[in-house]
Amino acid sequence: MKPLIIKKYVNGEMKTNSYVITDSEKSFCIVIDPGGNPENILNYIGNQKVDYILLTHCHFEHISGLKQLKRHTDASVIVHHSEAEWLLSPSLNLSDQNENPLICDWPDVMLNGDELIKCSNSTIKAIHTPGHSPGSTCFLLNDMYLFSGDTLLAGLVGHTNGPYGDSVLLKKSIKTKLLQLDESIIVYPGHGHETTMQTEKKNNLCSTIS
């Protein structure tokens, strides 16, 4: 398997993480959570074809660059089906109070959870982890890298005090899905720095969930 290259961009006042994943031979390219102005991402990828845009969830700070990125790349946008409508609704994606309310297009692919997405020689498993939001989804790349959105952060779990947040569901998602993953997996969250499942199982408050 070709070595992977994971590029992170930190966007805006909320310091939302966007990721671009490719390999050393540029045989594929995936963007996860294009928040903020996507110019840096577009400059980085150049003429390379983008295969997929994966959304961990549809709060505005994670999708604010989606419309422009989709227009430039025509990549397939993939999101959990329960938040597809959020892309078209500023009140649902929480941008209705912003200067420029956010309205994107209907996604190309809607997930239920547990799907396997093939991209060149890489495999991405979609893990539905509701709680922070109904459609929150983590993406496990090659059983080595977990892109956890706002479900799991370094030393923290995602908040559930927003509309449609559910702390009971979040605890269940973490306990039954994420805490079962191998400790060697590197976690790339939606905010903050990278961590590992080993570190989070030992030190994160999620490890005390009963």
C-alpha cells in the first residue's frame, strides 16, 4: 500500500479542522469537512482529481467551503442521510444567524452507517456515531486513521447542547463503537490536535462511560 499523506487545515474562529488525504503517487484524493475558505485546499490539490468530499456532520463551520469546493472539483459529496436536508437549511446547519446563511446542494451519496467506501487501494468505513448531531459519522481509513468529527476530540467528547444533540446517544456511540476500535488507531478530530485511541481510552472522560 502506498504511503498516505494527510494534510490538515485549521479554519476560522472555531478552529475547525479540514483534511485532505492522498497518497505518494496521487492515485486518489479525499477531502473531509471543508470548512472555511477552500482556497488553500484548492491550491494544494491543484489539478488533482478529488474523488470524494466526506462530511462528518453538517454544522456550518464544517461545510462552509463545501459549495465552492464542489463547484471546482465536482467530487461526490457523502453524508449521513439524516443530515442531507441540513445542507439546504440554514436553520438546521446553524448558519441562519450568520451574515451569509449557508445553503449548499443536495449530496451525491447518503449513508446509513457501516458502508465501505473504496478509493484506489484504500478503504474507508463509515461509522454512524449519533449524539453530537443525528448524522454524525466517523470515517475509519484503512483501519489505521479515524476522522472523528465532533464525536471524539483529544481529551474530550463532542458537546450535545446544540439543537438535536443527545448526550445519551453520544455515550452509546462512543462506548459501543469507538471504544471497541484498536488502540493503535490515530484519531484526527474536527477540532484540536491529533490523538490515538490508546490515549483516549486511558485519559479521556469517555473512558469512564458506564
